[in-house]
Amino acid sequence: MLTNRAWLNSVPAVKIALLFALGIIMGDRLLHIDPFLFTGIAAVMLVAGIVFLPRPWSIVPLSIGLLLLGIVAGNRSQSVSSDLQKLTRQNLVIGGEIRSLEYRIDSRAVYLFRTTWISEDGEHLQPHRSLVRLITESSKDTFSEGTQQLLYGRIESYPERRNPGGRDLKKEFGRRQIIGWIKPDRMITTGLATVAVSPASTIRKIIGNLLPQQEAALLTGMILGDKNALSEEVRDNFRQSGLYHLLAVSGLHIGFLFVILMLFVRFIAFRLAVRRLILFAGLWAYVWITGANPPTLRAALMLTLILLSFPLRRVPIRWNLLASAALIILLFAPAHLFKVGFQLSFLAATGVLLAIEVWERRSTCQADIPQKSLPYSNFLTEYLFKPLSISLSVTIFTAPLLIYYFGGYAPIAILLNVIAVPVAGLVFALTWAAIFLNLLTGLLLPALNGAIELGLKILESLAAWGASAPGNALNSYGGLPVSILILTLFLLTIFASSWRRRILLGVGGLVIFLLLPFLTVSPYLRLDCFDVGQGDSALITFPGGGNVMIDCGSAEAAEYELIPSLKNRNIHRINNLVLSHFDTDHAGGAEAILQHFQVDRLVMTAPHTEDPLGKRIIHQAQTAGIPVAVKYLGDTLDFYPASKCLALWPSSPCDGSENQHSLVLKLTYHNTDLLFTGDIGFKEERRLKQAGDYLDSEFLKIPHHGSKYSSYKAFLETVTPEFAFISAGRNNPFGHPANRVLYDLNELNVTVHRTDKHKAAVYLSDGNSIWPVQWK
């Protein structure tokens, strides 16, 4: 049984891996530690535990030793801070080489660059080995791995978490030992990379000859994990249908390859040692070709350990294999623990192993009981019910992570994978047959190519159908807690000892599921003022869950700050998206928001007739069937029953500067007033001042990022805010916020929050007052 003490004693690798992983997490959260001291203490503890191993208390020093080793390994990401302090805030000359291309979007390319030396004056060279991300904006700048470069510029640090639920880029890149990024003022190529034809490029070329362009791009993604040539529509279909794992080389692909190699070695090798050697070579060659990502490493390590166990005549326990693979990966690369690929791979493998073990336990229990076999029952069990249960188990185990990282998962994938996985396996096998046939003979067999193309079209059709199926993604309110609840109940049901307990668990889970929305509703209005650099974005969330987003920053800010922040907080629906005007620092992220979220209504002023961004946003909204409401002075907006919202500006459509025609909104929630002012200037403020006491508001979003051409004192005195929020980028070239604006706010005893100094701000209101809260 899975729950008894004997089983726990039989899986030491699981306990060791969990302790080491826990230590890595603790080390990642700690500030700088003395690695030599911690390593020394860990060694003493481990030796003491091993020496006194037969005694019951020996588990204590062993556990402490493993935790300390994990802490030392996890704390490595903190070491980049000292390097960063030496290199930032000064112009440098940097020598080094291109390690790899991270990604390319349009003309922008991001490379991983290994520095070998730095110089502050261009004459005195200091040896320095570290990793930075090199950003180029010209489509002409294309560099191969190994290209030697001189960079002239400043290394910038990645920021810590700037928004609630947002990404901590400093920690993320620190785990990879990347100290920062550089967009050089000048670059000089000092040495070219050695020209060599990689196996991946050879395979890519053969696939291109086998199939039409679209199918070749899909097959390249399946075989090599290279999705650059895939259209966004195909990617979205596979993502939304839950079949995206077929395009990311994973443990499933290693399993396909292992089956192919097993069939192959039976015909060409009779000695077991030769067979194992071929299997080792084939598995690890594929891992190397596809980039040695955590999922392929996990699967290859598990299969390698199985093969190594045969000469020892020992049958390894599956859970020990899984834990040993995790331990080996983390010993060499502790940062992998925080990669979504590592987490999803091991959770999916856990789901597979648990489903297999449940079926084995069921078979064992029924072995001595006479069974009346129905026609085709064995066939249905092996080829339908078992795959379906494995797919269900994997989906339940991975759903919380998929919701946390990507905002949802596809329940329909439980069914689709039963069909898609065998089809993908057949395509995988036929593709390798075609590749080797072409390498050995130069031939391309039309029948073989046609079979591959047919399989790919089936997969494309499944993905397209799954993506369009109603209810295909759990991205509604409460998705993450509900998925965790389902996982917990799933485990408890499996391990329950009687049907009575299973029924009680099911009924209890249903009651919790029905009560969950009422237990998690906040009684307060919440205002999130995001840090989007030199831009603007705010989110108002009403009691009960309705919301309004006012502006969404630049496209880059939306992609890297807003979207992760919202999705990590389980926000997947925007009831009202308000765009104050169509400058890129306010509306540049609208296209990404419309793409990634369900938006119920778009509210805006009419853009200038020649504004390309405004045209694209309106077209995107209309294509998606989203109502577009154009508002002017005097118009009202119905956001929430207990609130009133009035447009105070503009008085007419835009015929000049977008800033002058910014949409100004006053939102009243019971007895609390919030004023949002876009990028208006002195002229518009004087017009608004005529409203007198109506402008009185507890909260003011300072106009135009605190520009010296806005927020004149008489306007501020009319509004009399208690809190003022200024959204401005750190070290921005515009001098925002102006000293005069800050001085006037201080004179009026206004509490000011600046994103360039304090990051995002969060305020709560009960309708009678408003107050800031700490979110960090």
C-alpha cells in the first residue's frame, strides 16, 4: 500500500530529494550566507548521521545536513548582487562571446552573453566572468553562438518585484547567474564563431524538405522544440486545447524515442551490453540536441537508472527513480527547481506513476476473485480506461501550476490526449524513419511523408477543435483554489480505505466548492496602481469581483508586468478596459490585454483619425465582439451598483494632441472619490477647476506623470487629495516628476506615492475612507 510505514522506508530517495529541495527554497529566500560555514556544518551533520545510522535519532542530523546543503545550493542566486554593484551605474567596455540566442521578436533580439573581461577606461582590463543579456534592436545584427564581441555601454540591473503578484526579475535571472542586461551604444565583432553544422540544423533542413511550410514548422516544434516558425494561431490552438506539451520536447518524447530504440536494437544487436550502449547513446544524444531541458533530463535519467539496475538484478522502485532524477538535476543546477518546465515535468510524472500504481493495486486486489470477462473488456481497459485515467491524473496534478503560471488549463485535454498522444507517437516514429532514410540514402518517400503530414493534420484539427470547444479553459473566478481543492480530494479519495469515506470526501468537497466564492469575497474596494515604468495603469476591483482597468502601460510593460501580475492573482476577466488616450505609454499594452483576457467592454475617447494604434485596438475589439463605448464630458459609466462614474473631459473628439484629449474620470464609491486624469495639462486643469468643490477627491492620479506642464497648485488645492499617485519610470529622460509638483504636494500635506521610488501602490476603501496597504 502507498500509505504504510514500509512504503515510506522503501523510498529513501524521495525523502532525500524533498529535504534538499526544501533547503534550496529556503536558501533562495535568505540573504547572503557564509557558504563555507554552512557546508562545514552540513558535513558534520551528515557524518554524524551516517556514523550513528542504526539509531532512530540519526535521522535528525541527516535531515539537517541535507537542508543545509540545499540552502547553500539555493543561495547561489544571491551572489549576483555583489557583482552587479561593481558593474552598474557606469559606462564600461566589455569583452566576451555570444552564448546563445534567447529569443527574437521582429527586429529585437536577446542574446545570452558571457563576459571575459571589463574595463572602465578602455585601457586597464579586469578579468570578469559573468552572464548578461545582450539586447539589440536592429534586424541586421544577427550573431552566431561563439561570436566574439566588444560592447560599449552600461549594464543595467533587473528590478525586484514591482507589482502585486508580478515577476521578481532580479531573482529569476539571478537563479540563472545572469547579473543584468545591456543595450550597448556600440558593438564591435572581434572574432567569428567557428562554422559547424549542428545536428539540429541538419534535422531542421530535412524536415523542411519533407513537408509543406506549415506542417514542417509544426513537426520541427514536436521533434526539436523549436516553435519560432509556428504561426501564433497554431500555438494558441495547442495552448488552449491542452496539447501544447506536444510542442515542448519533454519526457513524453523521450518515452517515444526509448520505444523506437528498443525495437531497433532487437534487430541489430544480440548482446545486452551493446543494446544498452545504443540505448544510452540514443537517449543522451537526443537530450543534447534538444537543449537538455529539465523534462528531457528527468526522463533520460530515470531510463538510465533503470538500464543500470539490470546488471545488478534489482528492480528499482518507481518513486525512487523519480526522486533520484530530481536530486541529480538539482545537485548540478539548483535553479531548475524554480523553472516551470521542471515543476510541470515532475508533477506530470507523479500523476502518471500514481495512476499506474492505482491500476496495479486494483489488479492485485482482484487477482483471486473470479471475474466475468465481457467482450472487448481487456481491450477497453488497456487502450481506453487506463490512458484516460492517466490523462485525468496528470491533468489534475498539473492544473494548479498551469493556472498559476499561465492563467488556466484545458479540462478537455483529458479526452484529447487519449487520441493525440498515440498519433504524436506514430508521427514521431515515422519522422525519425524518414530522417535516417534521408541521411543514409538521400531519398524522400512520398508515402512516408504523406503519412507524417496526415498525422500532423489530425493533431492540428484536434488542437483547433479543442481550442474552440466551450468551457475548454478553467480561467474563471476561484480557478486556482478550486484546482488545488480538486487535487487534494483526488489524493484523499485514492487513499481512502472505504467507499463510505470516499463518498463523504466527495460530498464535503462539493460543499466547499459551493461555499468558496462566498468565503473569498473582499468587503472592500481595492485600487491597484501598477508600476509600469514610464506609463500608467490602474485596476479598481469592487466587492464581489467586478473590476475596471484604467490604461495598461506600454506593450512591454503589459507583457512582463501587468499580465503576470493579474494572472498570478487569478484575474482573468476585465469587465471594463478604459483607455484615457492612445499614447503608447497608456494604451500600448491594450492589444496584449485584449488577447490574454476576457474583456467585456472597451471605454475610451475617440482617437485621432490618423492614429494607427487606436485603429488597431478598435479593430481588435470589434473583431472579438467587444462593445466599444466612446465617452465625453458629462457622460456617465455604470461600473458597479454602489458606485457612480462621470467623465469630466474631453469635451470633443481628438483633433490634435492626445494628451489634451485624455479621458478624465471621477469615480465615487459611497462617500469616497477617486480622480483619474490621464495626461492633461495646465489648460485642461483650468477648465476642470471651474467644477469647484465637485473635484474634491480623496485620491488623485497626478496628471501626466508629474510633468512640470501639469498639476498647477490651484488645481491641486481644488482637488484637495489625501493621497496622490505618480507613475514615472526610474531615471526617465523627461524629469518626471517635476520638483515643483512635489513641492506643491508637500505644501498641501498630500501623501505621495511614486513608482520610480516605491514601486506599485495598493489602496483599500470601505466607502467612507481610503487607506494604503502593504503588498510586498
